[in-house]
Amino acid sequence: MKWSQFFNTSIGKKLLVGATGLFLCSFVIVHLAGNIALLKEDGGEAFNTYAAFMGHNPLIQFIAWGLKIIIIVHAFLAIQLTIRNRAARPVKYAVKPGNKTSSWYSRQMAVMGSILFIFIVVHLAQFWWRMHYGEMNVALYEGKEYGNLYEVVWFAFKESWIVALYVIGMFALAFHLIHGFKSSCQTFGLNHKKYNGIINFIGVWLFGVLIPLGFAVIPVVIYIKQI
């Protein structure tokens, strides 16, 4: 079987969804590490210099565009698999099987994934597009000019509805990552009692709690500081 044919099968698509999902898991860790600089009381220097590096380094930009493609591929394949799985079972269960055949998380993946995708589009429109193609004030550090994305973010998080949107988006991220990380590991055969404990721990506490909580706390703290 050719590779193109293999990746058109359900197994091939699951492998691609798993691989892209694990890559996105690594990205959220790096992204959160950079965003924490928003809370540093230095007038935005740490965050603006970080944003400038991420926005102008050729290698980072290559990875960033690859990331956007991966997000689209991940979402597209996940939707395809959801449609294919539902088509394979056209008649719904008379009695919902509940946790006997699937977890609550897995049954909500399509919904949470859709909410998360909408959030990502809004997030990119608010900040990524503004940074690269919009207008921003300039901050001066050690005689060098930087786009003041810090000011843009703080101004945006004055609005309670934007903060609420980000918190809701992080709830969706939490549910998506809890199931997605474990599912991706299972797709690649890491489903053994020797590894399941650590996989569950990482999936629930790191990707399901700490990372989404870290992202959600940032806009809340910024909003409170500006009340």
C-alpha cells in the first residue's frame, strides 16, 4: 500500500491526528512560558523582546507557519474521523453506553475541539495579525525599537468579555488535552500498565490542569490589575 493510500485510511488518519496533536502539546508549553512574561512588572520589556524574537527569527517563523498548517490539518482530519465514525454507526444506541465504551471526554472532543478552533482564530486575529500586519505603538529598550504588543494585550484584557472568552477557551483546551494526549499515546502503542500511570498523570495534571490554568490566569490577573 502506498503512503498516500495508507494515510487515507482511518488508521493512517488517526496516526496523523496523534502526531500533530503531540506536536501541538509541545507548542502550548513553549507558548505559555513566553506568555508568563506578560505578568512581569517591567513595562513590557521581557514580553516585547520575546515577541520580537518569535516574530522575526527566520527559523521560528518557518516553524510558526508550519504550526498553522498543522492546526488546520489536525482539525480537518479530526472532523473527517468524527464524520466517518458516525457514518459507520448510523443508528444511535437505544441506551447510551456511557463510560463502558467511551469516556465523557472522548464524546465531547468534537464540541471542545470546535470551541478551541474558534478561540484560536479569534486569538490570531487579535494579536498575531495585529503584530505582523496591524499598527502598534513602539517601545524603546536600550536604543532599539520594538512593537509594543504588551500594550495591545493589556488593552484587550481590559474588556471583561474578552477575558471570559479566554477562560472559556482554556476550559475547552483542558478537556481537549486531557483526552487528546492520552489518545495520541494510545495511537502510537503506548498503552501498557507500565506507562499508563505516567501518561495519565501528564495528560491530566500537566496538559489538563497546569497549562490551561496558566493560560487562563494571565488574562484574569491583567484584568484585575486594571480595575
